[in-house]
Amino acid sequence: MGIEVNNSNQYRIGLNPNLKLNNYRKNFYFGNSNIGDSFQNNSPAALFNEHEIKKMVCENPEVIDILKDNRIPLRLNMKEIMELKNGHCQTTQDICVQIAKNLPPALKQEINIKDLKEGAILHDFGKVLIPEKILNKNNILTEEEHKIMDLHSELGYQLLKKSGLNENVLNMIRYHHNVNGSYTPDINLQILNLADKYSALTENRVYRKKFDSNQALTILYKDVQNGNIDPILYYALVNAIHKDNTIAQKTSINTMIK
């Protein structure tokens, strides 16, 4: 088995004959060397690196188990992950910060802004292993494709769990789509979940055009009514949009939320 890499400079490198997996699926070897050295730079930006991601795969056999169990080829989509880092993930991080700034003082004390920013920039990290044909499909995903897409949260967690990130950040990566599941989310995770949703709604996707702020907030307000989004966080987002000229709309948001 080999790692295939897709990046902006060389779209198809192909399988590396020097990359081998032992019979017990414990270690990867590039040539005759075992890649087992620890990460030297724990900054999120340093983790978006082909060599670092290969090391993550080598050090975490659970990643291979997930891919094999779901018949996903081992391929690094570097082009897609860099676009996410510089686009959706960066926007999500910016929105997280703005939501946090607009919370009541008592809630602001519960925010760890460093963890929040790291969790936001890394929340979709696992998509580096999701097949490009699913990531960029210009139509509705099938049930099986949805299942594979949903694996990105767990894949991101498994890839990054030995990278030096703290447990709070790792939980944000692992559960950012599951705030109403078995895991009890803290306020940082809830902010990330909301910012991720808003960011996704207001971005162009291959299968739809972006919604404007009013449309996105209308959609999210239904989640507030259904108890899936904390109203305090929602109104912090609304206030952030009012104050930030880069995302504020000319039409009045107040008429929609009264």
C-alpha cells in the first residue's frame, strides 16, 4: 500500500514504491527508514504540510483502519486541504473570534481564544483523506458518499491526536458536527459549530450558490427554535455581522429575527 498525493503543483504523483505497511498495520516505512520522529512545530500552519501529514498517517494506524473499513484509497488531497485552510477554515476562524467578542462578559470568561482559533483552522483537516470526487461533487451526495464525507471529523482527530494539540482542541475537531450527540460540548465547540455552519452557508459551493447573510441567519434561526443552537451564541453572531462591514448586509437583519 502506498500514499498517493494530490497537490496544486503535481496533481498525480502516484503510489510510492518505497512506502510500505507492515503485516500488522503498525508502522509505515519510507524506504528503509521508519518515520517516527515527533512533531517539532505544533503551530496549526505547520501541520498543513505534506511531509507532516505523512508522518501523522505513519504514527496513527487507526487512520488506515478507517480507510480500509470504508474502502477509501489512501491519498492525500493537498490541493483541497490548502484551499480549505485558506478559505473556509480561515473564514470560520474569523467568525469564531467575532462571535466570542460579542458574547456577554460572563460567557467571555469561558472562552479559550487560542484553542478556539486552533480548532477552527483545523476542524476540516481530515478532509485531506476524503476522495476528491466526493469533496468536489457538483450534485447531491449519495447516502454512501455522505457516510464517507462524515468521516472527516474522526479522521482529523486520528491524524492530529499525537501532534501536540491539547484535548480541548482535539475534541473540537472530532465533534464539530456532533454538538447534540453523546459528547457534551463546551461553549468553544458550540461557537465552532455555529461559525462553521454560517461560513458554509455564505460560501459558494460546487452544488449551489452562496446564501447572503439574511438567508443564512434565517436558516440558522430554525436551529435556534429547534434547540440545536444556543440563542445567546446566535445573537452574538447577529451582532458581529452588524458590526463587521465585511460581512454585514444592506438589508435589515432585525426584521427577520423579531
